[in-house]
Amino acid sequence: MYLAHHELESDYIIVIIRVIIIIIIIIIIIIIIIIIIIIIIIILIVIVIIIIIIMMINISTSIIIIIIINIISISSLLCCAGRNSISAFDNVMYLRQFKKLRLVNLAGNPIAVLPDYRSYVLSHIKDLTYLDYRRVNAPDVASAIEQHQVQQCPAALWYM
């Protein structure tokens, strides 16, 4: 009788220990979820603060968008942005067909280290606003066109 009572007590203890372990695991999972939520909230707060600061110093909307994209790219786009193995100026000519193309990022590609890379791209892709996340200005475009002696042709032929 004493052994049966003793075995029953040890079975209860094992069950209690298992329940306690399950409760501890659940608590750990809840703590991890709370930490992840807090990190996400902090990231969103930082983005909102940056947007407010940018708006306070009156920077254009395009730059705000670029800054937000760069913030997001830290975690998700870093591995793919600008690393497309573009290595020849012929690849730039392909981009001419996109009539509404305003932003091109070729940084991280072999072509970006070639001499005259920036001026070549500016002279051959019409109406770029940003190249490698840097604002393009009219004097740079005019200088690039002159340097590469790109003839100004009718708009219908520009994208061929």
C-alpha cells in the first residue's frame, strides 16, 4: 500500500513538473512576441520621427520617399538593390525604352565604377530625376550630352 501511494505521488509530481515546463515555455514565447512587437513599434516611431523632421526642414517629397526606401532597405532590400551585374553601357541603352523612368540606381553594379559612368547614363536616359539616389540637375545633363555628343533627336526616336 505504501509503494502504491508513493508511486502515485511521484506521478503527480511528474505531471506538475511537465505543466510547469509547458507554462514556462508559453511565457517565453509570449515574451519573445512582445519583444518583436516592441521592436516593430520602435522602428515605426523612428520612421515617423524622421518624416516629421524632414517635413520640418522642408525637403521635397521625393527625397522623403527615397529616405523611407533607404530605411526599409536596411532590413529587406539591402541584398538586392543595385546588384544586378550590369557591366556594359549597352545595358543602359535598354533602359531608354521606359519613357517615365525617373530614378535609376546602378550603384553596386560593375558599370558604376567605369569612367564617365554617370555622364554616360545622364546623356542617354532622358528625364532622369535621380541617379543612384542623387538628384540630377540640368547643367550636369547638358555637360553629359556635350561630353558624349549625344544628338538631341525627336522624342519618338529617343526611346528606340
